[in-house]
Amino acid sequence: MMCDRGSYFRYPEICNFACDRGYELTLADSREIHCQTDATWSGNNAECIAVKCPDLSSPMNGRMACNSGSYFRYPEVCNFACNPGYKLTPTSSSARQCQADATWSGNNAECIGVQCPALFRPTNGRMSCNHGYSFRHPETCTFTCNHGYHLSSGSSSRTCRADRTWSGSAARCTGDRVLTQGWGTGIETFGPGSF
């Protein structure tokens, strides 16, 4: 507070209020008050409150915890973490602070699935994954065999789990066995992969 007559608080003294960096007056008209002839002050009582930053929210597949109850006011700090099976992206900030200029430090938090080892299509087969072959939790990959082959062992679908391992086991395609009889010869022939 600064007063034009040295803070004697006598008519017609004028006092001006300003807040420290990171704080603002609750009412704009309380910035200046006058000592009036009836020995009262004009205007309202000045009060400084912390500036407010834009609201933050928990990242998808993650959570947020703030140290001042999520009021998002200076100098509140919010921490971010991901659910099991997910991790923060390299550009994400694990903690952000509401700064004196009403902006947040750091970058938005984003959680992505943990990565499992790469899978490969089986010999004489195909593989299709539902998240663009990222091999990240919870992507599921399905396996089918080419015409003339069948799934002889392993799993027809596998899912990348939260512990970075795949469910099931590697798919294997084996040639179908085709039994034919030569005309009166008794000769047997077999399809591919039958030996």
C-alpha cells in the first residue's frame, strides 16, 4: 500500500494498493481508496488472491494430484502419473506448477501404452494388429494362415499386457495334408509341409 501523504490516514489522503507478483486484487475498484470528510474510507477493502491458471485434467489412462486441492492457483503444483501398463511420453511433464504469470510450467501430460517386443507374421501366414503395429499395451494381434495351411500350434491372437509381455504363444502354420489315391495305383500324395 502506498499513500500520497505518507500514511497519516487523514483527509484527503489517497492510498493505492498493489499485489505482489503472482497475486491480484479481488475487486478492481479496490485499487484506490480515499479518506473522506466523514473519516471513512471510500471503496472496498483490498484483498490479494493468487492468480488462477487454466484448469488441468488427468491424462487419459493416468491420474493427477495437486498439492492445493486442484484450485489451480499460484503456486500450486500438480503431479501426473500413468495407470499400470502405461507411461508418460518423452515430452510429457510429470509435474507442472502454476506460475506467477498465470501459465503452467512444463508440457501437457500424455500416457501411452508400454511397449512389448515386436511380433512377426508366421511363415506361410499373416498378422493383423488393431493399433497399427505399435506393439504397445493393449494392442491385440491376430494370426491367420495362407490357403493350404492351418494353425498347428500357438495362439490365433495375442495381446500386449501391462507387464510388457504377450499373452499366448507364437503361431505356427503347417501345410494341410491332402490324401489322394492314384487311379488304381494306391499311391498317396501329400500337400506342402506334410513331411
